[in-house]
Amino acid sequence: GAVVSQHPSWVICKSGTSVKIECRSLDFQATTMFWYRQFPKQSLMLMATSNEGSKATYEQGVEKDKFLINHASLTLSTLTVTSAHPEDSSFYICSAQTGYRSRTYEQYFGPGTRLTVT
Amino acid sequence: QQPVQSPQAVILREGEDAVINCSSSKALYSVHWYRQKHGEAPVFLMILLKGGEQKGHDKISASFNEKKQQSSLYLTASQLSYSGTYFCGTEGSGTSYGKLTFGQGTILTVHP
């Protein structure tokens, strides 16, 4: 089946530093990947849509200069949290969509990255 | 707008059945169902598309009524492994492909 990996799975960083999270589709090509964040006991909130070879589309309220997204290849998207602050601490999850702009697709999630900013 | 799931939580004994509902206020193209265990990523269960369909595998099935903008997930003869939080993700008609809005989740606990 479709497998999506994320790295790292867990990271602690100091306030003001930047953190990069990688999302890879291991056995399929994903022209579209999505980045979500999830606070404890809450639902998944879409942050941005990442399309290979083009700029990411951010949801309302998400600072694009703070959450930099790069979709460099059909199997890799990265999320960089710049100048992280404690309020950025969360569970960040990526998903990858099979197929290209197809509505009969399936969306598979990575294992998530837990970010703690001290 | 976030779809509304009901119930918020349900507790079952092994072998019992459960129904989880997902309701949206806007026209839907598709509904996706996921199960998430604590500290893990959501696991894809199934997708239902516009046209009003039902799907199922093993003892988990779902229906989608596009006219009512509702979907239901049916869990029969529940097993301990069914425990987790179930989310529905909805895709509105006319939105970007794949962009899902998730409900608040339904916590399912199955006891021996």
C-alpha cells in the first residue's frame, strides 16, 4: 500500500530557531501533499497545500513566511518552521495524494512530527 | 466550515455495533473516513464519492447521502483494535482537489 514517511518523528528546539520537517511518499509519486497541524485532543487543521514545482497554497490565518513549504520533487515536501516559538508546539502531519488532480484519489498520512519549542 | 460528527464519544463491549455520523452544512463531493490512535497518524479507512454510495470492507462500512450532506460509518461486531478516534474529512463541491475539512472526531472505546 501507499506509504508516507516523515522525519524527524520528534523534535525539541529552542525558541527562535528553525526546524525542518520532511515528508516523503515512499512507493508512489505525489504531485500534491498537504500539511496539517493537530493540537492535543483536537481535529486536524489544514495549513497548506503543496504542489510539486509550484508555490504552496496557504489556508487563511497561516503565515506563509513562518511556515515555509517546498515541494522539490514528486516524492518530497518539506515544512520549515522559522523562528519557532512555544505556541508553535504541536503535532505536524503531512499527507500525500495518489493520482494527479483526481477526485477518486486516496490521501495517506505520514506518522507525524511532534514539535516542542522551549 | 467544519463538519459535525456525532456522537462525540462512544463506549462499546467487544462484539457490539456502533454508528458514527458526519454532517456538513455545504454541498459535498466526497467524504473520507480515518481512524487515529493516540500519538499516531490517521489511517485511511475509505472514501465515498458524490452519487450516494455505500462502501464496506470486513466489518466496517459507510454510506454517503449527498442530498442530506451526511455520511455514516458503521462498525459491526466491534473488536478491541477498533478503539481510536474516528474523523470524517469532507471535500466540498468546487473546492481544490483533495482539500479536506475534518470533523472534530468521535472517540470510540471498545472494552473486552
